[in-house]
Amino acid sequence: MARGRFILLEGCDRAGKSTQCEMLVAAMKERGHSVELCKFPDRTTTIGQMIHAYLTNTRELDDRAIHLLFSANRWEAMQAMKRKLQQGIHLVVDRYAYSGVAFSTAKGLDLTWCKNPDRGLVRPDLTFFLDLPTSEAEKRGGFGEERYEKRELQERVRDVFLQLKSNEWVIVDACKSVQSMHNELLREVEHKIRVAEEDAKLADDEDDILEDMFM
Ligand code: T5A
């Protein structure tokens, strides 16, 4: 049996990540895949509640301290995520370490310093970057409610995201309709899973989880 695939959706604020994650999970379930949704920050944990208080401006924190909390919020989920991938469950993940580095670097922290706490996390098999101009994001529901939803910062965040881009990234035009983005994402995911399943039938060696984020 092939292990589950780690499918990540990244992008600036209001690009439609949560909408697409939910649609992707529903469509994969309909097709008979075993799949779960994860979201970062996970605001349900104790660390996640501290992050929520910061994002909603009810708490102030040093830039480095909040960066480390976002990273700790990923590490606390890591054992459970690995177990699920090993059990053949696919994970659709709404934001991850690329967001961590992009936002903190855009605020002025050093890029390498920002990557270090996330070194060795499980690395995604497929990353979609939902690319939306800030001028379009501003028109979408809810923009401006949280701390980072400001034009100049979002533009710097996008620049850092694009510096982090690697071979497993697919850039998606997030100006497109919800349905056409969904069709594109689902096509890519189905292809990735099909290839993994065919490889698993042919290969003798283990299909290991990739534990080399930022390494
Ligand atoms: N952060 C996060 C860090 O600084 N460090 C980190 O390590 C991490 C993980 C919260 C903040 O934390 C920062 C980044 C963020 O600033 P969050 O909880 O993911 O992160 O933020 P949310 O506010 O929940 O989500 P986003 O603002 O990123 O929105 P989404 O999920 O991209 O967008 P979505 O799907 O909720 O849609 C937004 C609106 O647009 C509409 C939707 O109906 C909705 O109204 N919409 C579309 N409209 C037109 N066309 C489309 N194709 C549309 N798709 C959605």
C-alpha cells in the first residue's frame, strides 16, 4: 500500500485556500480516498489559542516569539500527521511552514533564521500556491479583520513565497472561479496519487515520508 500524500495549499490571505481545501477533501472522499484536513495555525490547541489572541490583536508578542509559536504549533501536530500518512491517509493541509517563513521574513526577520525552527518537519509531496493580487484580495469578504491583512505586508509576503518556490509547487491563478480552481487542483491531486500507487506496485523499497523540510 502506498503511504498517504501530503497535499499543501499556500498563498496570501483571502486567496481561497480554505474554500479549496474543503472542496478537495469532499471530492477525494467521494472518489473513495481516505483523506483528512489539517489547518495551520491550529487554533484549537493551547499554543493555537495564543496565536489566535495575537492575530486578533488581543495580545502583543515579540516577532520572534510569535514565529516560534507558529512553528511549535506545527511540531505538536507532527506525530499524528506522520501516523496518518503511514496508514495511507492523504492529508490536505491549509497553510504550513512556507507561510511561517513568508510572513515573518516579510515583517523583517532574517530568512534563514525563520526557516530553522521548521527544519526537519515532514515535507509536502505537492504544494499549490494560490496566487491572488492584493488588490483582488482586498475585495474579498473579511479582508482587514486580522493583524496581517494590510496591502504592503501582503505584497512582501507574496515576494517571499515566490523565493521559496520549489519543484513540487504548482502555481494556481486564484482570480479564477472557485469551480475552475477546484477542477485544476483535483486533476493534479488525482495524477499525483495515481503515480504514487503505480510506483508502490513496482518498487521494492519503502515509500518513506519526507522528513526534510528546509534541509
Ligand atoms: N501565519 C500563518 C503566519 O504568520 N505564520 C504561520 O506559520 C502561519 C501558518 C492566519 C494568519 O496567520 C499567518 C497568515 C495569516 O495572516 P489563517 O488562519 O489561514 O492564517 O487565515 P484565515 O483568515 O483563516 O484564511 P485566509 O485569510 O488565508 O483565507 P483563505 O483560506 O485563503 O480564503 P477563504 O477560502 O476563506 O476565502 C476568503 C473569501 O474569498 C471568497 C470566499 O467566499 C471568502 O469570502 N472566495 C472567492 N471569491 C472569489 N473567487 C474565488 N475563487 C474565491 N475563493 C474564495
